Amino acid sequence: MDAAPLRVLYRERQWVPLVWWPLAAIIVALLTAQLAHNRSIVWLIVPAIVLSFLAVWILISLSSTIVQVEQDAQGTRWLLAGSAILPDEVVSRSLAVPATAKRNAMGRQLDPAAFVVSHGWIYEMVMLILDDPNDPTPYWLIGTKNPEKLLRAFLPEQADAALAGLAVT
């Protein structure tokens, strides 16, 4: 039996902001200058190489989160957020969380049992309320650069209602 390939409906990689790259370069230059001060040229070259590789590795690893929506041959849509997978049939309701409400959603109102994928540089979110008796997770809270595209790809039948609050703010 040959499995049909999954069709990707939406994909987003959550890169760190571009301004972080020059800031990392400045930090590498300052640290290298500190280490090389009144020393031989080796103390300039080696720290510059090592710290540059370290800075690039840190920025790329911070940018490793991928949010993706796939559809299988049976029509089931799957949300992949980080290493977790969610089928569309267990989502009872959805809601777009605007940037102005992110602080509340991630603050005191956050349920400790919720599944969260969020970065400080991603300002908007999507809340997916689950109705799965086998899963104690009440909802997923996923940071996204484009909640409208994510909701229209993952839950097209709920997208208009979920996005109503986003248009108001």
C-alpha cells in the first residue's frame, strides 16, 4: 500500500528579527576586541571565528520553529507546531489573538495545561480550543506572523468567526 503524500497548505518559519543579526555582529566584535586587547593576533582571529560561529548557531537555533498545515489524502488537516501535531477534527473553536491581547493570553489568563508555541518577536497568536476526551490539554496557543492565513488553511470553516475579533482591533 503506497501512502499518498501530504499536501502543504501553509508553512511559516519563525526567523528572529533581521536587526538581531547586526546586533550579534556588534557583540562578537566587542567581545573579540576585549579578548584581543594588548595580545597577539591569534587572540583576535580565534575568538572572532569561534564567537561568530556561536552567534550564528544561536540565531539559527532560535529561528528553528516551524508552523505548518498539511492535508492528507482523506481530507484531514494537520497543524504541526514545533514537534507537536494536531488534527483539525479535535478543534471545537478557534480564535485569532491580536498583538494587543497577547500579554493577557500569555499572562495570568494562561491555563498551565495549555500547549504554547510562542516567541517574543511574533506578536499575534491563534488559540485553538480542543474537544478531545483523550487529551487533557484545553487549548493550543500558537504564535504566528499571519493568523488569517493559518486559520484559513487549518480551519477554513471557522476562519471567519475566529478572525472577527482581529479585524476590530
